[in-house]
Amino acid sequence: MPVHLSAHLTIMQNAAQRAAKRLLRDFNEVEQLQVSIKGPGDFVSQADLRAEQSLKDDLGKARPGYAFLLEESGSFGSENWTWRWVVDPLDGTSNFLHGMPHWAISIALERRQDDGSSEVAAAVVYAPTSDEMFWAEKGTGAFLNDRRLRVSARREAKDAVFATGIPFAVTTPRNRLAFARTLGILMPQVAGIRRFGAAALDLAWTAAGRYDGYWEFGVKPWDIAAGLLLVREAGGFATDVADGDPRTSGDVVAANPHLYPYLREAAQRGLTAARPAAG
């Protein structure tokens, strides 16, 4: 039975699919892309910029009063926004530029609350190379295309496969050390740890039960905003190590209900061990 999409989700999915068409063309000609370097290991290409402009145009046309937080262009729109799009036009840019078909478009829609905080109301993570559309709306569940998602049911660390993001050149010393300590805790106890290079898909795959959990330190809100809602709507937990909002702290722990306390404790221990070295 086809799943009925809200107006917001229809807008988000249509925008993602339109941007994906050009990204797929660029991906098939990746060696011809002109790439500028933002920093070691942190690239931005013409593909990123074109995709972001496409998403900005489509989302802005559909909802002219909404604000934006974009990876490449930053924030714009009213500071007193009620609704805001949080967009990563190409999560997994390094994969894309190396011809690896593991990258995604991530769109989250935030709604501001009366107390000034915000919540993620709707989310889309689209993987064009596999045509997998992960989506969720607060209170209605998470889906992959037209199939309902649930986080995995594994209970034991020894059976678990976790995802993470391995630090690279621009990673801060605090986050490098926290990662190393957390990895050292987990490696002897779990079935496997994976690093596929796209945080939005790490969270989407956790929501789909492909991973049992995911942790990372120092990620940006556009990398994770959509994925956080996917995990929660699929029955999992997604917070930072202090049970706060990862969009604020940049540290995220997400897992099924059975393994979340274990993974969160490991990440907390790793982060605590890194604090003295961070100064």
C-alpha cells in the first residue's frame, strides 16, 4: 500500500530527487570535476555547489518564508524563523570524489518551539546511487521508500556492528583522542566497527537495522539533523554523551534501545579520557 506523504515530505523528496539527477551525472564524470580545497581532506566541488543551489531554489520556492542552514552557504533567512531547512547537499563528498557510490543528500526541517529551542519535524536522507529514500516525520515513524523501518533487535555487544567516523587531517586533538579511546574500549568487545564516510547514511542505516549503533565526535548539524529523527522514529535513541542534543554539541551516539546505554557509556569514557589533553 502506498504511503501517504505530507506536504513537507513531498517537497523534500522532490527537491532531493531533482538535485540527485545532476549529482549522478557529475558522479559518472567525477574525474572532470574542478575541485577547490577548503582544507586537508575536506573538499568542495562544483557538484556540491550546484546541488545546494538546486535544493535552495526548490525548497525556497515551495516555502518562501522558511530559513536555511546550508553546509556551503551558511545561514540565511529571518533570525526569528519558525521553520528552517537544514541541508547537506552532498554528504560523503570524499567518497563521491573518489568514485565510491556511498553518498547522500540530507534534508531536515526544524521547527522552533515556544522556549526558543527547536526540534526536527521531518527528515529525508536520499542515496541516489542505490535509489534509497530514507524519510521520517515526527510521530509517524521512519521509512525506506515505502517500507517501515525499525532499529535492530540485537542485545549483546559481541553480536553488534557499530559505525563511526574516523578522524582525519582537520579533526581536533580532542576528537582524535576521544575516538581512539572509544575505539579501544569497543574493539575487543564487538563484532565489528565500520567507517563508510557519510554520517547521514550511518544514521539512516542505524534506523534500518543495518548497523546496531553509530557514534562520532565533532560532527556538524547538517550532517546529522535528518538522521537523528530517522533513528528516533525507528525506535532507537540518538543523543550526545550527556543525553543532550547532538545538533548543539556535535557529539552523537545513536543505537537501538538495548545497546544504546553500552555505546553511550563507551563514548562518554572516551570523551572523558580526552579532556585533560584538550587543555
